[in-house]
Amino acid sequence: MKKKKRNKFKKILIVVILLIIVIILSLLNFGVLDDKINKYKLGKLNYSKETIDFFDKKDLTIPIIKYNKYSKTLEVAISSNNYIDRYFNNYLNIIYVDDEDFIVNINKLMDMGYSFSDVNKIYEKLEKKYIQVVTSSEYIGDIQKYLDLSYFVNDNLERYITYHEKMKDLGYEDVVTYVNIGLDKDYYTDVNDISNPDDLLVLCNKYNKLSSSYVPNDLVKVDSNYSTKSNTLKKEVYEAFLKLADAAKLDNLKLLVGSGYRSYQYQSGLYNSYVARDGVIEADTYSARAGYSEHQTGLAIDVADGDKKYLDEDSAEYEWLVNNAYKYGFIIRYTKNKEAVTGYQFEPWHIRYVGVNVATYINSNNLTFDEYMARIK
């Protein structure tokens, strides 16, 4: 009797198991179970029910599950009704920024041709107020290279874009450098009053002006054996020049200070005499206006040879300076083929003291002092 009951129970159990299998197979056949499993997975990724339904409608469920990460950018694009099918993969890879215009702006950027990595870099490097500048300008193919430059200045963004449109042949490094210098503006416009005139690396050029009352506080007189006339220089500069001149002597060359420190008043008279002779346009190519001359800093020297003549390009003395000046902290300030950068014609006789480390770097990288200063901002 008991054996019959056990057999009956086994038969019932087998029937139940078979029914369960049939039900499961039916569910699988109709995709119901798959659908529930997938929705569960999407829910575990933190997507909302509305977004999950959207994925189902657009056949995006499987790609999202394979991606296996939550994308707030994608969810917000969908919930804000700004989702665009062709940017699906981009949304997945764009880091969300909490800004009400974020999706609209990234759509604009992608419409312009920017990749998701470009968009991420733009939002990483630029403040919100500059995003509009990018979206309202022409596409910038090298935008990540621009933004990764250590000397890229957010406030100059619009100027970089405008200058690059004007100077299309320039690379991104030069565009940023030249705008930082101020070369996108006319000389002697938007001038800065120099606040650190005693700094060794003070930049005095056609955009940066010294006070008419400024006089270096540590000027010393140059020994007559090292000078063509009565000259003064800042003490550190003078000591460095003595070492430079003594080293040149070992190569049978004589280097003298032809002109050192010049006062504001002296430079004013000198410049005005050139203007009277050649006119303003011509004078500005070779002479600094008062307040804009490096000579007023006490850091610049016009070098003469043993005949008390300023050096020329073909002289042995100039060649020696090119190869050795940096070792003593000096650079050729107004170099050949860089007139558009420095604002002055080539002057083989004009050297500027910046210290050994900076002079070595400038020499090794073929930079002007203006370019160097524009790249350390």
C-alpha cells in the first residue's frame, strides 16, 4: 500500500516538474523571462523605469547591458527629450556635468564634429561661461591640444579662436603663445603697467610699460676696461658680464658694454631724435619708446667690440655670443627672423640677462624672451 502511494507521489512530482519545465520553456520562447532579467539588470545599474522602457522601445537594452555601467549623460539626454540616436555611444562615454544646458551644449558640440573625448576635455578645462564661445565658433580640430597646453589661458579663448581664424597657417602652440604675448593686438595698445620692475624676469616690451620714475636700486658703474663710456648696470648683471667678457678674452675677443642702463628721460630723447630723423613707423622698428625699453631695467646691454663698435651679424664676437652667452645668463634679445614676435628688427649687439637656467632653456628651445614668458603663465 505504501509502495503504491510512493509511486503515485513520484508520478505527481514528475508531472509538476514537467509542467514547470514547460512553463519556463514557454516563457523563454516568448522572451518574457529574458525581458524581466534584462530589466532587472538595468534597474541594478540605477536606470529609471522610464529610461528602461525607452531602451526597450529603441532596442538598446542589450548594448546597455554589455556596457554594464550607468551613464547619467544618457539618462538625462533621454529624460530631457534631447536624445539623438546617432550620439548613443557618445552619451555613454561623456562624463556628466550638472548644468541645465549640458545636453543641449554637448549636442551642439557633437553636431560641430567634436568627439566625446573632445567634449570631456572641453568641460574639464573650460569654465561654463566659455562653453558658449566654443559652440558659437568654428570647429577647432586641435582643441584638445590647445586645452592641454600649460600656458593656455581661459580668458584668452575668444582671442585664440579669432587669431587662429586670421592666421590659419599657425600651429596651436604658436597661436596660444602669440596671443599671450599680445600679438593679436596692435603695438602699444592694451598696455600693462609693469608691477614687478625689479624682478629678474621682468618683461618690458611693446605691451608692458615701466613707470617714468622707475630706477633700479642696485645700479653699479661699469669698469672703464669693460665699457666704451660711462655706463651702469644692475649689480648681478654687471658681475655676470665680467665673467662673460673674461671668457671671451680667452678666445682673443674683446666684448665691451656699449650701452647699459638708460633712464626714462634719456630714452625719450633718443627715441624722439629717431622719430625726427626717420618718422614714427620706421623708428618703432628699431627703437623703444620711453618706458618700453629694456635698458631702463638695467638688465640689457648693447655690446661693442674692441673698436667700440656695436657687433654685427658677421663678426666673430657675435658668433661667440650665440654659442656662449647663455652660459653666463644672457640671451640675444632681438633675434633674426623673430621680428614679428619681438616687435624689433634683428639686433646682434643687444643681449639681456635672465639667469643661467632660463637663458639655457631659451637657447635650447630657440625661443625669444617674449615667447618664454608667454609660456610660463
